Amino acid sequence: MPNLSPGTIVAETKCGDCGKPVKVKLNKNGNAYYNCPHVDENLERCNHSQRWGKASSQKMQRNFIASRKSQENIDEVKSHEPADAAEPIGTDTGVSKHPDRDDPFSAFA
Ligand SMILES: [Zn+2]
């Protein structure tokens, strides 16, 4: 089963509360979640969050990998560049290379 690194953005969806677009990321257990970063007209942060279970999270990871692969194939046809610049899959050693690991909102900056 896919096991992408924590913090990987695997999908985009709409916030279940304010309806604005939010990015769905993986937590360290490989489960998908978001914390809505949007603020309303009173500058109150939405902070709505949603988490998905293992089955849905795995499905999102597979969809993400599939779409990334098709994107790489397109790039390869266009440029003939080696595809080794992409973030490797399945090399998570437990050492974080993601400075945003503890800040779920930094991906929205
Ligand atoms: Zn929201």
C-alpha cells in the first residue's frame, strides 16, 4: 500500500464549513486530513478540520501517485529531462525533511 511522507498534499477539497478550497495532507500515520486556514470577514479563522480513515486515505494516496505518474510521463515527452527531481516515494526514514511538519498551515502560505 502507498506510504507517502507526512505532509504530502494528496488532494484538494472544499472546506466542509466555509466551502473554500483546502489542501488535504497526510499525517504521520498516513491518514489524510485538513485544517481550514481561511478567515472570515471578521478575521476569525475557520479552523474546521476533517480527517479520513485508513481506507479513504489510501485511496487518496493511490490517486495522487497515479496522477503524479501521468504528469511525469507528460513532462518526459515534452522535455526529455530525467524525472529524478521528484520527491522519492517510500524513502521516509522517520527523519523529517519537511520543515513544515509541525505547522499544518504552512503549506497554505
Ligand atoms: Zn473553512
